[in-house]
Amino acid sequence: MGRVLSEGRAYARLAELTDSIGPRLAGSPAAAAAEKWALARFEEDLKGTGGRAWLEPVKVPHWERGTVARGGLLAQPGFRAQPFALLALGGSPATPPGGLEAEVVEVDSLEALQAAGERVRGKVVFFDHAMAQPSDYGRFSSLRTRGPAEAGRLGAVAALVRSLATASLRSPHTGATNAAEGAPPVPAAALSVEDAELLHRAVAAGPARVRLELDSRTLPDADGHNVVAEIRGREKPDEVVLLGAHLDSWDVGTGAHDDGAGVVMVMEALRVIAQQKPAPRRTVRVVLFANEENGLRGGRGYAEAHAAELPKHVAALEMDSGAGRPLGVAATAGGEALMRRLLPPLAKVGAGVFLPGDAGGADIGPMRPAGVPFVAVRVDPTHYFDVHHTEADTLDKVDPVFLAQDAAAVAWVAYALADAVEVLPRQPPPAAGGAAGRH
Amino acid sequence: MGRVLSEGRAYARLAELTDSIGPRLAGSPAAAAAEKWALARFEEDLKGTGGRAWLEPVKVPHWERGTVARGGLLAQPGFRAQPFALLALGGSPATPPGGLEAEVVEVDSLEALQAAGERVRGKVVFFDHAMAQPSDYGRFSSLRTRGPAEAGRLGAVAALVRSLATASLRSPHTGATNAAEGAPPVPAAALSVEDAELLHRAVAAGPARVRLELDSRTLPDADGHNVVAEIRGREKPDEVVLLGAHLDSWDVGTGAHDDGAGVVMVMEALRVIAQQKPAPRRTVRVVLFANEENGLRGGRGYAEAHAAELPKHVAALEMDSGAGRPLGVAATAGGEALMRRLLPPLAKVGAGVFLPGDAGGADIGPMRPAGVPFVAVRVDPTHYFDVHHTEADTLDKVDPVFLAQDAAAVAWVAYALADAVEVLPRQPPPAAGGAAGRH
């Protein structure tokens, strides 16, 4: 762990990824460049260690933001016409050429949308909410992921979603929105918090009308790859401790916290573990998933391709919450006893604490039904949603010291789990529709 | 004072100004609309009080941002080509059509620019700096106001200035840049802090080249007006306590903190003073200056037009630092004793403190040579430069409670100075080139 702190390469590597490749949405040339970059860096790190790295193909969505994203409030009594700061949501189709104009119906929940029912036909649905802190993300994110499709099902012509943000300087936050089964997708965009506040005032004084023009489009699925690297275990090479992060990012900003930070943490962990002699008992495998942001094809593809191996995946950990300072570790049910035995060295980076709550991650989620135990290194989320999915998710927001501490914590947890005599308990399969495994 | 807090109109009026008129750069149609709005509101406020309001013409600069503002880093080893978040600086000319490309020379001070000398010929000068807190603004703002002109004098083809900011989410801060005498102006833009950090890294790894395209232009001076309103004093109507703020704003955001907040504070102060029976001994006059941001023509015009009256301007106060919570009061030299006697009621809003340092303001500055004493109500500056001169200077950033407290403090200070038996001491004329009057 000490080596990661004193001689770590995580920050320099994050600078390289973000400055030389930048944003890397699945299906884009930059995503392909990032895969090539990651493979080359793994090969450097593993040279002479017996470890190896490879690509595993997955088909990924191929959505393009386009070049037109504009909209605004139309003039109404007490309000001048004014442009919005907005970003198309990932997966949004284009508006009709020249854009659309319609009256706005504001709702603050999916239930309120259903209650509005026929009232939204031919209208733009505006999803407002009260996100104020990082822990609100889970509560309100369905407005973005499901709201536009549900609005479309009710006949709305477009959707505007207040950004899921904990800070704003007129900065819209993009993110994925899902298509509805059996209904055409509707154009959907995120408004900056400021513009959501404006639209809220205008609707209150209403009726309010808006215009929206987007030229986003979805192309046929593209070829992407999970980038995988591993050090084989010295005693039980078929038992795997998996470290994950996602190599794709949104196409705004440079994906520094989301998830460049996670990528360089798990790469760094493997690099230092590869230098340990002897190697740990079990295999440590890093997977840089190809497509978390808008499709989860990376995680699903890995779980499918490795289905036969998953019973011997003894732990999986995903870093995908930015590079705040490390706070502690967590695990799925029954993992506490073993994890507590790993804590002492983590105190050095302030993370020698076992934290309640589930462990998991979007990309490792598809391994849950196979009973794979999950662990987590939790990081301070305070400022993550200030920049998440925005033009401001850039290198300067990442603290090199915290990043190194996170990487050190991941390295230690991975090494210790891979070298422990015991293993974490397997997880029960999730109950249908339930949240089994949460505790 | 209590009435401003309990029945104040400041916030509602700020909403009206920012939502219905929005940004109002001098010379623009919105600036004219703002003058008309302010005059009408003054007339409403003063109806039946004996007070009156009027317009005083001033010629103002007429600069237009245009519609093209783009630029970015060109690809170099280790760096992909990437666009900058930038805003033209007010007063910048256009680039040649199609833009320009050149190598970058980075400097961190005007002295470093002079030292670079001939090295900047044909180059883009990048002014980087280390602004970290509000009090750094004065120290670094000359890089924006004077830097581009000085760079032009040395033969640079353009200038990029790191935004003067205390927070950034990829948000460039515009502001005025001055023309140099005897040298053609050069295109100049503010970079977001993130892009300045990127460019700094690229220059360090350099050589770095950038492209820049602006279509800003300066038109002939336009007609603007200071909007003036007053309540005549009951005993000494020729003695004036002046409250100032500037009605113009930058053309990005809606000028909520800068200086819509000041505008509504001084309007509110006059409104409540006009309701006092009897009126205070002296006249209270509010001046909403026409052009602070890019020319100071409002303040200069007032001082010229009212030169004969200035010996009887017994105090001037300008609110132009946003609507943070009130901290206390300040005054020019010798004003402490009288100001301290006004403090007790200010304790109610947390401002019952006499603060060291000079008082002043850009628009009232031209009255300094006439010896007019200045006073100030200081407000918490912590978040002012987060939004100052950006798209994020919007209503939602203004706290209604602090705004009301500020307005109440201004109302009390103005009333008390207008009704006091004594007056503040006149100020000595500034020494040539010095900063006389500061203490």
C-alpha cells in the first residue's frame, strides 16, 4: 500500500487518459482509443510479472449527441424569452428539424406524471425535483432514466429534466434515459438547475411554453471491448478477485471522476499487486468495462461470457463514485467478519472502518444472481454530483492525494482477499423483483 | 428598518428585473428597457410622497459580443485537440474571419509579460494566475483589464485570460478589458478555470498552439441614462446623501448579484425612507448608474453633470458586491465616529460593526476628487466571485433574507446620515497617482 502512496502512477495516468483521449462514450473513436491505451498500459505494468491483458468484445450502443442542442423559454407576461443551458440526455432522439414548441406540464415524480395522465398529451413534461445531496441521487434518478419514456407513453412530445446535481454554475448534467417498450422515444434534455428554477417560476406564473431542438441520434450497435488484465493466483488460480471500473464516459467533460478515477485506481492496484513476490493465492483480475453509462453492455457481456467461472469469483469490487477521500469498506451480507480483519492497514489512509450498507456497482451487478460476493471501498461523495456527467468533470477536480489513497485502499483489499485463507460467503439469488442481498 | 425585513419588495423586484428584462449591457435594448422599468418603479414608490424620479442622459459604449466565440487547444503530443469554454472579454474586437491560430506564451503577471517582450510577437498571450479567494480579485484583475492591451502593444495577436473566479464548473467569467492608447486592440477572451488548467499543462509540455474565433464588435456610442430618484430633505434639501448601484450588467446570466441586487437594495431604501414622516433633514438621492461594467460612463457622467452640487453631497454609498449577508459598515477617513453612532440598529441584521478599510465604489469614484465622503455597507463576499460576470449570475443565487437585510442596513445608514445633525468629514483630494483617502 505504501508504494501506491509514495510512487503511485494513478494521477499521472489519469492526466494521460483525460488529456490525450478525453471523453470516450461507447461506440466513439475515443472509446476505441481508450481501449487501446488501457491494453498497452496493462502490458507495460505486467511485463515480466507473468500477468497478462486482453480484450473481450461486446456490442455497445452507439448514440451521438449531434451538434444542435438548444431550447428556451418563450416570452410570457413577466418573462422574457430566454435560452436554457441544456444537454440532450443519452439515448434521446432528435426533435423534428427546426425544433418543437409546446406548453409545459411540470411534475415532481413519476406518480405525479401518471396522475397528470392525458393532460400531458402534446406537451413538454418538465421533471422538477429537490435533489440537494449525493444520497438523493438514487431517489430522483428515475425521473431521468424512466421519466421521458413514461411521458412519451402518455403522448408528451418531449421531456426536460432538472439536472441531478449538488452544485450548479449553469451546468446541465447529462445521463442515460431509457426507451419505453412499445412507445416511440421522445426528445429529452437535462436543464441546468438555474434553468429549472426559471422554468418552475414561469410555470407557476404560466402557462409557460418552451422550444427545444436536438439532433441526437442512435446508430446501429458498435463494437466495443472490455479490457481485462490479471495476475494468476499462486495456489488457486481459478478463484478470482475481480476489480472493476468503467472505461467509457459521457461525451462531455473528460470523465475524470466518472470513471477515469476508478479506472486508474484499479489499474494501479493490479500494477502493485503484480510486483508482489510471491503472487497472492488467488487470481486478481481487473476488468475495465466497455459501456456503463448508456447500456451496461460491458457488465452484462462479462457476466455472460464468464458465466461458467462466476461460481469461482470469490469477490468483486467496483470503483465508480469518483475520487473523494476513502472513508472505509463495505460488503454484501455476511462479509463483515472477513472484511474487519483487513481493516488495520487501511487506517493509514483513513479508511479503517467497516461501513454498513450494501456493496455493489452497475457493472458488477450482473454477477449478483450467480452469488458473487461484493465488497466496496467507499469514498467521500460530497462533491461527486457537482461535476458528474457535466463539462466540469475534468482532471483539475481530482485530488491527487485522495486518488492515491483510494488506489492504495483498493490494492490492499484486493490483495488481502486474494491471499486470505477464507473467502466471503456466497450471496443468495435475488428474490424476484426484490432487493435480496441488501442489508 | 423593520419594514424592509417584514414587508420588503427587494426580492420580488429583483425577480421582476432578472426574469422580465434579464441581462442589460449598456447600449442594448434591454438596458433601455431596464431604465424605463426603474423609472416606472420609482414613480410608483414615490407616488404621494413628494419625491420624484428622472432620467439623465449619458453616452455609453456599445459593444456587442456577437454570436461566435470558440477556440481550443490544438493537438500536440499527449494532448488531443479540445475546445475551450470561453467568453469574449468586453471590448474585445473580432478575430479575423475564420479565426486565428498561434503558439501560446504563458505569463502570470504584467511584469512577466514585459519581461517576455519580443517573445510574444505573433503569439497568443495566456494570462494565468492563482486567484483563490475574493480578496484576490483586486490583485489579479489588471491581468484582464490591462493585460490584453499590453500584450497587443508587444505584438501579440490575441490574449486569453484565466477567469477571475472562486469556483468553476467550466464557467468562464467575462469582464471589461481596456484598449491601449496607440496600439490596436487584440481579440481577448476569458477561459474557464478548467481550461486554464488544461492550457497550463499543455504549455508546460509544449509548445502549445490554440485557435480562437470571435465576432465581437464595438459600435458607435449609444444613448443611455442614469436613473435618478430622490426625496427632498425637510431642512437642508441641497445637502445630498447619495445611494448608488449600477443598472447595467454583463450580457451573460441575468446580473442578479451584479448588480441587480444593489439596484433593488437602494430602490428599497428610498421606498421606505419616502414613507417616513417627517422626511429626513437632508435629501436622499438614489442613482442607478447607466454603465459601470464597460466604461464607467454613468459615474463619470453624474459627477460631471452634478459638479456644482458635489460640495453639498454629504455622503455617497454604492452597493455593488452582491447580496451576501451584511457584515458591517465602513467609511472614508475620519468617518468612524459618526458611523459608530449609527451602529446599534444594524445589530439586528448582524451588521452592527464598524469595519476597517476604505469605502468607495466604481460609480461613485469620480466624486472622490470633489471631497465627497464615502460610506459602505459591506456584505459577505464569499460566493460573489463564484458567479460574477458569468451565465450563473442568476436569481436563484440570491438569498432573499440576506437581500432584505442588506436593504434594511442601507436604508438605515442612508436615513441616519440624512437626518444626523453632523456630517462626515470631507475628503482631501487624491494625491497625483496615489491612493489618498485610503486608510
